[in-house]
Amino acid sequence: MDSVRRALREGAISKDVYERLECADCEEQLVTKNDPDEVGTVRACPECGTEWRQLP
Ligand SMILES: [Zn+2]
């Protein structure tokens, strides 16, 4: 799973005018998941299901 920071740099995630993260492909706002097996928070696109790790 890529990190949010890396995805932003590579253009897979963009930010809307309110600085909210969205999937660049779907233009959907990312939802937050708390996966106990992952460090930090998992952000996911509700449209395509791609997940990124957001480190604290
Ligand atoms: Zn998506």
C-alpha cells in the first residue's frame, strides 16, 4: 500500500479547494478507515477501492 504522501507526489491523489484528499481518477473524496493491522490511518476511495496509508 502506498502512502498518501507518495500518492500526492505521483498524482494518484489530489486535494480539493478545501484541502480534502480525493482520488485523482474518480474525483471522489477519500474515506477514512481504521485498520488495526496497519500503522496510522488508511484512506480509501469509495469508488475504485484503492487504499493509501496515512502516517501520523
Ligand atoms: Zn478512485
